[in-house]
Amino acid sequence: MDKRILKLARPYIYPKGIRDAVNVFKSGNLVQGKFVHEFEEGLKNYLGIKHAILLSSGTAALHLSLMAFDIKKGDEIIIPAFTYPAPANVVEISGAKPVFVDISPEDFCIDVSKIEEKITDRTKAIIVVHEFGQAAEISKIIKIADKHNLIVIEDAACALGTEFKGKKAGTFGNLGCFSFHPRKIITTGEGGVVASNNDELAARIRSLRNHGIAKKNSQYDFLLPGLNYRMTDFQAALGLSQLEKIEEITKRRIDIARFYDRELSSVEWITTPKRFPDREMVYQTYHILLDDKIDRDKLIMTLKKHGIETNLGAQALQCLTFYKKKYGFEEESFPNALRSYRSGLALPIYPQLTHKQLKRIVGSLQRSLDEFC
């Protein structure tokens, strides 16, 4: 029997990307070179958008998006209560207040029906997270934002290739933010991108990523207090080679998700991800929900003994020490976020998984659950 540890995620760097990265090292031109330009062009074409600005991380993309709109102390930003902490963290760093909204248990994205009750005269923006690569109900969110004159920033870190009614996630709002972390659909190690159709916003973000530099009267000047959030050229070389294969990558992830669906949908203790007819999910994470009787953390340890790496899917932000202490949240404040946090389990999903390995994962999960139940 294959005893190798099956990781939760395993990035695959194509040989072409490695060769191109090595050539960048040899050239000595490591930052903002031709591969950054080519990767940005490729992303623009893939997303069907006017501007793609490469950055050092997905968190940098969120941070610069808030800076581009001059979000500051006293402002309020609506975000889902169940997600990785990055959106909340950048709001805090900007001096604004994150306002949490519970999620829908069906798609793990922000519950649209609960947004308007959180809007005040201080609300400036909604950060929409397309959790696990599942599209949020973005068209309804855009309508709410338009009604209240709010900015929409899409956190599509997990959703490169996700579609809502045939249009790519990250292209609906004012700005879309993506991540190229090793667990994402394609990776540059660390990296991110901001997507936009707005020329002025794009120019502002390009300046902010490079210390606030901009061209003025044929000369370069520092017009904004910016940061160094640039992507290296060798990282862009790695990402570009994967972008060229992205349809193949996403198809394989979807095929793996369908396998899990078939094998696990009849297991009494598991709820598999819901499919929606108007959304195409890329399954950055295959996230199941366990019955409340199951000790999720104990299950993770049991599967680890079987050589299967699993993990929780995302955090209920009201349970995290910083936000709990600062805002006095009770853990039950957002019940759907809390249950997803306590009972959610992310299974291994990456294109290199074989049918035999997938059978091993499912078999180990079912045997482990039998031990609990």
C-alpha cells in the first residue's frame, strides 16, 4: 500500500516555468521585467478585463485596493465572518472598522440577506470573498452597493477561473483581488494581482505598488506614499507557465471534486459542497461539513496517522483572539460562520492526485468516521 503522505495541496511548476525562471536569474533583471508584463497581459485576456497589476501577495492586493479608495479611520467595511483573516486584517491596518456579516451555509459566502442591516452612514465598501473558489451572489451584492453608493472589492484569492453567470469572478466589482499562494489555482510562491476596468484606479495601484512613483511631465516623481509590493520577474515566469495551462488545471480540480461528490454524498455524517446552476466553481478547496457529533480536530489527527493531510477550511473571525477582544464578540454572534469553522474539513485536492490516491483518501475518511460513529 502507498504510505506516502498525501498533502492537502501540492503545487506543480511546469518545466517551462522553471526554465524561464532560471533564465531570469541568469539575466540579472529580477524585478518588473518581460515576464511580469507577459503575465499581466495573459491575466487581462483570461479575465476579460482592462488592467491586471501584479503584486507580491493577495494580501497586498487587498491592502492597495483600500489605499486606492483612501479608506481611513472612521470608515466601516463589510466583510464575511467566515474567511481567512486577510480581509479583516487589511481593514484594521487601514484604520477602518471591519463589520462582520454571517455567511450562507449553502455556499460559505456572505449572506446577502444580512448585508443591508449592517450598513450605516460610515459604511464605505463591501469586501466580497468568493470562498473556496465558489462564487458569492455577486450580482445581488452589486445591486445593494449601487443602492447605497458603496465600493465593491472582490476577494477572489481562491477563485481564479470561477464564474458567475458566465462571467469571471473578480471582474464584477470596482476591483478584484487574486492570490498566487501555493494552495491557490496557480502559484508564484507568494504573489497576487489586482484586476480592474478603471484606468484611474489601475494607475493609482501601479503607483502605490512601487513606492508611489509615477510619470509627470516626462519625468518620474513620487506622487503618493506608496509601498514596495512588486512581483519579481522569476515569480511571473512561474505563474505565466501555469496560466497557459489553467483550463487543464481547473478541469482536473473539477473532476476530482465530482469524484468526491459521488463517493461521499451518501455518507451520513458528511455534507458535500453544493453545486449551483449559474456558478462554475474551481474548487480551490474541497470543503465538507461534518455532523456536529464528529470531533473534527480529532478526525484530522486520525487521518494524519493514515497519511492523509486535511485541515479546517477557514476561520470564524469572531473567534480569533484579536477580533474577539477588540470588539467583544461572542462566538455565537455568527452561527453559520461558527459551525463552518468548527465542523468544516478541507480534503486534499490538486491535479496530480491519482485515482488510486483519491480512493485511499475516501477509504481512510470513511474508516475514520466509522471509528467515531
